[in-house]
Amino acid sequence: MLSRKIKIKWWKKFNNKLVCKHRIQEWIKHNAGSKDNPAPKQDALFLAEKQQLMIALTSTTSKKEFERTLQKATSSKASNKASTDDESSNEDKYY
């Protein structure tokens, strides 16, 4: 029969007071607001766009078609960024 012996080495300088329930709950309360960060939404959008581009690129059958698809994706991304920049500059005018 196979068995494994597990050994945990605890350091003498380890402070057990850092892992008490009270300290953990305090940390959770303090860091609970960080979940409202909009960055995960942007990451999800980026990953979805990346996946669509990868599907389009893998479905190409020739080098010319691959380059055309890639050029189309980069140009549409640049135009989207330019329109976003224009919108943000318009917002600055009104505030």
C-alpha cells in the first residue's frame, strides 16, 4: 500500500496572532470594496474580443486572408480607440 507522510515545519518567528478570526474578518471588511473595480469588466471584454479574433484568424485558409483579417482587426481597434478618445474629449468640454 502506498502512503505519504506529510510534515509541516512551523517557524519559531511565525506570529499566530496574524491568522486569528478577528484579524481575518477585519481584513475582509477593509478590502470588500475592491470588488467594485471596473477593471474585471474591461478584462472580460478584452478576452471576448481576443477570442473572436483568434477564431477568425484560425478559420483563414491563406496567408492573404490571414493578413486581411488581421489588418481589419487592427484598423477597427484603432478606429474604436479614436472614437473613444473623441467621446472622452467631448466629455471634458461639458464638465
